[in-house]
Amino acid sequence: MAAILGGLAMFGPFSIDTIFPAFPAMGVALHADKLAIQQTISVYLLAYALMSVVHGPLSDAIGRRKVILGGLVVFTLASVGCAMATDLTTLLAFRALQGLSSGVGLIVGRALIRDVLQGDDAQRMMSQVSMIFGVAPAIAPIIGGWILGWSQWPAIFWFLVAFALVLLLATWLMLPETHPPEARLPMVPRRLLRDYVSIAFNPRFQRLAAASAFNFAALWVYIASAPALVIDLLKLDERQFGWFFVPMISGMVLGAFVSGRAAGRVPGQRLVTIGFACSATAMLLNLGYNLWTDVPQVPWAVLPMSLNAFGIALVFPIVTLAILDMYPRQRGSVSSLQAFTSLVLNALIAGVLSPLVSGSAMGLLGSAATFLVLAWLFWTWESRASRPLQPCTGESNTVPGESL
């Protein structure tokens, strides 16, 4: 199950990162400047965010498996459309359709894990999926660069078609349904809106969701700016994105591994504290390096990001499980709303902030450090407002609007 869920979580990042090396070629072929091509990311993320509020409740109503299969079919067709696009408008339209469908793997997968596992076992599975998921941003731009070496940029989208078809077959044959009919909730718009309002205005959800979103944003601002960082600042070519992504994702995978091994041994509160400390240390190292040199170079310019990713991977499973456990009868809905919060922020970073700061190493660092501080402040607020996180031993009896 971890392998399938990890693969399902991967096709979202693959949709973003695989095309990074192709940005210059796409700009030439579609007669678009760098800012216009950047919108292929922000349009994708905005559509992802909008549909993310539907994926979870839909899986609560009709089952996890059907939603995942349907999303994979739509994603496959959207990728075909991207591959055949001959102008930027058509490409953006099909990128939006990709975004509408690609959230099913990550969002519904989180709920699926919590359907079948509790407590430390859920943390271990979440960490295993994070390890597999973490590989995607590292290998995606490398694959994109290889594809560009022997073909044109549309071949990258044909690769996404093939990847989605493999996942579709694996899901059809091997992924069980974990949300039985007797546990399902009818998808009534009025009730759904009421539940979303209840969740969104829960102060504890707001604190945890903000901590999670801002914490990842400290890394995402670099990911969204990868084309400018790698090609313009580090002076590498489109086949050398691995210099940026491999160290970063290695840190994320190692952090997920440590989180899984620590489940049941180290309290969640302490793991989160260690994670924030690692990320803060990474920011200081990055600051020192950028003050020391005027021309950032690999590997020194990217090694601090590895430590930052390690810290983020320690924080993520703990905070996500805390959010899911607030509403055990509506895990799909709460997973959707958490994803929506993070995705809206990521879309704004990719479409608005990244073009402004990606030309400067200090600009990127300042943005990342600001997001990290915000994440830490929200987590500190939550820690003081609520009792310390305790390992979950089973289902809670909470209802909408309540928290543990």
C-alpha cells in the first residue's frame, strides 16, 4: 500500500517539476516570455487548490478507490492535451485540467492511511509514503532533462501519460477500498458547506494548517524558483537540475525515514521542535554562505536546503495526523481543506512572489526565512493553546466542530 500511495502522491510533483528544464524551449516554441511560462505552474496549482476541496468529501461519499481511479483517467487525458498543445492558451487550459485531477493521490491517500491505521502505525505509513513522495521532485527534472536530450518538450507530457496509465493499472488491480458504504456520508452541498465552515473556523485547525503550509513554503519558494535558481544564479544547464533537487530531496527522504523510525519512541512534540531547529540552522548556514560569496556555486549553495528539507519532513507527519484526528468521521474533508490552504499559498508563491525574488539568492533566502518564522509562530501558538500532542490509540468520538 505504501508503494502505491507513494506513487499516487508522486504524479502531482511530477506534473510540476518534470517540465522545469523545458521552460526555455517551451517559451521559444509557444512565443512566450519567462513570466508567461511561469504561469503554467500557478494555473496548475490554482486548479489543484480549487478541486482539492472536492476530492476529500467526494471520497467520503462514494469511496476512496473510485475517486482515485476517476482522477487518474482525467489526468491522463489532460496530459495528452498538454502534449498536443500548439499555443500557450491551450497549454494553460490543459494544465488547469491536470491540476483539477492530480490532487486525488495525495489528498485521498492521506485519508486512506488514517482509515486503516492508528497512532504510531499511521505515522510510520505516512512517513513511508513521504519517503517515496520525496523522490519525485528529485528525479522529475532529471527525467525532464533526459527527455529533452533526445526529443522535444511535448515528450515530457507523453511521459506523464505513461506514468499515469501505470498508476491507473496498479490502483485498479491492487488498491483496496478502505471506506466502506456504511461509513460514507452523503455529499449534500449544504451540509458540505456547513462542515467546511465548521472546520475552517476551528481555531486549532487554523493554527495547525498555517504551521504546515508556511513550513513547506520555506522550501517551496526554492522549488517554484528552480528554473531561475539553477540556470540563472547557479549557471547550470537544463540537464543539471539534479544539483538542486537531489540534495534537497535526499534531506526530505532522510527526514521521513527518521520520523518513521522515531514513531512510538520520540514524542511528536519533540520531533516537531527538532524539525524547526534543523530548518532554522539551515537558514543561518545559507545566510552565512551568501554573505561570504557573491557568486553562489554548487554544492555549497544547495546543501543548506537539504537540512531544511530534513526538518520539514520531521514536522509534516506529526502536524498532518493531528489535523486528520480532529475529524475522524470527515477525514476526506479535512484533508482537502488542509491541502487547499497549502496549495493557495503555493500558487501565490509561484505566480506572484517567485518572479520577484528568484533573481536574487538573498531574496529567496529572505522569503524562506520569513515563512519558517511564521510556521514556528503558529506552531508555538498551537502548543500553548492546546495540550501536548498524544499518540492516537484509536478512533475518536469527536463530531464536526470539535477537536481532540
